[in-house]
Amino acid sequence: MRVKKAEKSTNRMKSLVNLLAAGLLLEVVALCLVFSYLFVNTESMITLLVFDFLFLTLTFYVCGTVVWKLGLLLLGNIVGLLCSLVFHSIRIVGVAGFGEWFNVFYAVSYPGLNMLWIVSFWSLSLAALPKPQFASQSEKF
């Protein structure tokens, strides 16, 4: 009787810790969005929003815990924020060095550069998540 009661309290404690960790991770993801809007530019925030939407919808059905998926989402937001800072710095230096026509080049190449880090990070994060059990059984045949 006491063992079952201890298991229930342990399971409740684990679920509470997982819920708190998920909330903390979501808060930091939101802070990354606010930081990119305030300190980089609006395009970087829109890129991170698109990345977050795609990441959440595409990894929702993949095996793994919610905390692990949100941790990967946070890591992706940090990578995206750093890439946005680098792209923004390149834009400032390019306009200062080459003139205003560099804005045209930047506007054309910006979506492609963002897709490079989004697709590569998403594929690496899928490799980090565990495989579904039916996939390992189908490899036998």
C-alpha cells in the first residue's frame, strides 16, 4: 500500500517537474523572439516564428518527450538568433562597403540563407530524437 502511494507521489513530482521545465523552455523561446524583434530586426523575428511553427508542427508526432522537443526548439531559436545577428551584421557592413545596391542582394539572398540553417537544424534535431518502434521492426524485412 505504501509502495503504491510512494509511486504515485513520485509520478506526480516527475510530471510537475516536466511541466515546470516545459514552461521555462517556452518562456525562453518567447524571450528569444522578443530579443530578435527589439535588437536585430523584424525579419529575424518573422523567420524565428516560421521556424517555431514548422518545428512544432513537424516534430509533434515524432517520438520523444515534450521537454526534449522544447529543448531542441530553444536550441534552434538560439542558433537562429545568432544567424540573424550575423546576417544583420553582414548587411550593415555590405551597405557601408558596397553601397545601397547591397540591400537588393541581401533581400534576394536572405530567404535562402535562412533556409540553410532551418533545414539543417531541423534535420539534425530529427536525428537526435528517438526512432519510432515500428521503424526498427521494418528494417528487419
